[in-house]
Amino acid sequence: MSEQTNRAGGGESTSGQSVPKSKFRQESEQAKINKSKLRMEKRGEKLDAARERLAKQKPLKKPGPIKRVGRAAGRGVHGFVHGKIYEAEHENVGVEGAHRAELAGEFVLRHGTRFVKKRIRTAPARAVRKAEAKSIRATADYHFRMAAQKHPELHKNAVSRFWQKRRLKKQYQKQVREAAKQGAKVTEKAAVTVEKVARAAAGFVKRHPVGTLIALACVLLLFVMQSCMSSMLSLGNGLVVAVGASTYVSEDADMLGAEAAYAGMEAELQDYLDSYELTHDYDEYHYDLDEIQHDPYVLISMISALHEGAWTLDEVRGTLQTLFDRQYILTEDVVTERRYYIETDTWTETDPVTGETTTHSESYRVYYDYYICTVTLENFNLSHVPIYIMGEEQLSRYALYMATLGNRPDLFPQSAYIGKYITNGPTLHDVPEAYLADETFAAILTEAERYIGYPYVWGGYNPSTSFDCSGYVSWVINHSGWDVGRLGAQGLYNICTRTASPRPGDLVFFVGTYDTPGVSHVGIYVRDGWMLHCGDPIGYANLDTSYWQSHLYAYGRLP
């Protein structure tokens, strides 16, 4: 990866020439970022506590298969994008705040005389809900401040960032403990006062019942409206962060320039191969060449993930060369053979006595070196490269960009991904309700349908990085009662028992879907000639098509 320019220490004068910023200005900007990050860490701790409370609630009844498929399809890429945001921000519970406000209003109507007392006792719960909304805003503020700087903090390595986060976490935990102690004291004092207030309120209600109901209705209306506005603000901030995190932020000129530069490198490689025999002096040539091609969205998503957002063409030239060298592997193998040809010398002799002329000849071998050149070009497929050069965080960012195509389908309209993700989307299928009587299959299908619409990422193995075919199946069965680890397609086949009578929940295997020995693809059989698999994107597929029938290898039953 090419080194990015640190932009925090430079500015522009009115004349257009770059002038250095003062030390005070640098420290001021850094202090703002640190302060924003501290707020985000503090609010995140409160969100963790809220999530624990939500997890203890009784789960809702699972929907039927048709509703479940519709919901999964509705999520698709949209669900994947927001899933990534929720991982970074925990969960948006603003809607829960509105719901709880409604419940509080009903409680007030049923217990008018205890309204004031209840409000004071539930003050800590309301404070938690407010903190949840503030956490969303603080997180969005932090992301936008970082984006405004247009660079990561490269002077800090991973170890220093880790310890910085630990210090912030400990500092916040200390403040939470101190706040809890202060809150306990305040609550104790409020409990004494509330008894007096409650008695006075009860007397007033008895004397003025109609006026009390009208006043309570007005308070309830205002309270619900306030909660709804808070929820809308939280959702709005979450949406802004979601769009920002999945959108290419570099200038169009730089992105189009990077694509053109990479295409230019491919053109040079093609010209080199086309004129190979003119520029080399061998006796015999053999060629084994893959097609030279790449998808521009894969390229731009990789660069954006590696450079963590905004970049310029000059900053990524080194990255372009690295990716090119990873994708195209050119091998020139020259073999020298010792060969010979037969040469014959002839001459005549004349007898001096008789004058007779005699012709003589002699043959012999002439040895020489014979050069045979074999030229091999392997296109490793650019979309297979990320798993080898990216950590999980970068791979997750790459998957996020690919899920939305950077929210720029207009950038490269000729890309095949436009049809896969934008125009068509995943293939859907309704699984009959009767098949779900099998609890094992119901568990598999429920887990598998959660990821419909997720992008195909070579080597992906969890929802954060998205999946490839075997990573997807491994994840689903590991979360449906098995524990097989992360297996490839061949590994999954090896643990299965081959069957000629497949039933829902069995696996279906294919060969020859790409250049690899053995089993190359795997899906989950759902009966009636359909499977659910990690295609591009994840979705259903009809096994009766000519393509899948030509590559079908076997059905397997999990142990």
C-alpha cells in the first residue's frame, strides 16, 4: 500500500500555495478529534447495557417462510450495509424509546395519582434512553470529523491505538462508577420528597378529576412527540453514517484516473504478449494465456478499503502496481535442447594416369542449441486478492463498498455488478411451510435466509466480511447445531454422506465452476430443485438450469 499524505499539518493560502499550519492549530484539531472519540467511547458503554436489557426480553414468534423470505429480500444489500453500521455503533434503540414513552403514558392514565412519584423513580431509565440517542450522534460526529481530515492517524501503530482505547475505556468506567454513586444519593433524597408530592397530587386529583385527565393527556402527547423526534434524529444520524460508510468519497477524477491507469497497465501487458515473437529470439513458442480483464468496482473498492476512504491518484500508484502484480502472474519458461542436422560435403578427384574423374561425398552431424519458450499468464482474478492482503477490518470495509458499489452505479455502468446488485438483485424463492416441520431444516433455513443479498467475497467467512460459498455454508451449519469449523467446499463434501435421495437441509456439490481440483462449489438444498447458496450475491438458484446440471457432482447429508 502506498503511503498516504498526512493532511492535518498543511493548509492552503488565498494564493493557492500550501502554507504550514501553526502548532497550536494542529493541536486544536487533534484535540477535537480526541474529544469526539472520547464521547463515542462513553456513549458506547451505555449502549452495551441497553442491549443486555433488550436481549432478556421474550423473543417474538418466528414468521413463516414466505414472510421470512420477503424480509430477507427486503434487507438484501440494504440490510448488509446497516448491519455494518450496527456493528460499529451497537444498535439504534431510539424506536424503543418511543415505544417505552407510549407505555409510560398508559401507566400515567391508569395511575394518575402516582405519576410524579413514578417519573422520579424512572429517571435513571430515561437518562439511559437519552444517552442512547446521544451515542448515535456522537458516533456520527466522530466519523464525520475523521472524514473531514481525509486521512487516518498513520503516526500511531496498531499497538498504540489499542492502548489508547483501553485508557479511554478505563477512564469512562471510572466516571460511570462515580456517577452511579452520586445518582444513588440523589435517588435516596428524591424518595423522601416524592411521598409528600404524591399525597398532594392525589388530593388534587380527587378535587379536580376532569382537569387532571385533560392535563395528563396534554403531557402524554408532548412526551410522545418528543420521543418520536428523538427517534427520528437517531435514525437520521444512523442513515447518514450508513450512507457515508458505504460511499466512495474520493473525487471522480481520481477514481476514473485509477481505473484508466490500471487498464493502461493491462494494455501494456497485452501489447507485450502480442509482439512477443518480434521482441524475442527463440526457435519455438507455446502460449497458455488467461484473459486480461478486471472489474472496475472491485478495483476501486479495494483501493478505498486499503486507503480507508479518500485518496488521490498519485497516492495510490504504488497500490495499483501491487494489485496488478498480485493479479497477473507472467511466467516465461525457456528450455534448451541440443539438436543437430546432417550436412554432406562432396568433392571430385581426377586420376592423373587415366584422366578418370571420381566424385566423393561425406555426411556428418552439425549440433546446435534449440530454444523452446513457453509463455504462461495466470489471471488470479482481482476479486480473489483481498483475502490475501487485507485484515478483517479492511476486508469488512471492502465488502461494504461492494455491497453498495460505493453508492455510485453511474460510475462504471458497463460493470457486470450493476445487473447483479442494482438491476436484478438476489433470486428469491418461497419454501413451503410444510418443509419447516423438520426442526433441523427450519433452523438451517432461518439462519441461511438472514444473509440473502450479501455480496460474494472470496475467502469471506462471517457476516462482517461477507462470505464465499463454503464460508457461507460453514457459518450457517455452525449456527444451526453443528460445529465443523471453517471448511472449504471439498472439506464439506468429505464430512458428508453421499445420498441419491436428497432432502431439505442436505448439501449439494458442484465441480468445474472455476479452475480448481475437486469440488468447487457448495449450496444448501431446499427441495423442489432449488438451493440457497452464496452466489453473487447470496440468494436462491434453480438447479434445473443447464449450467448447474452440467456442473452437478453429488448431494451430501451432514452427520
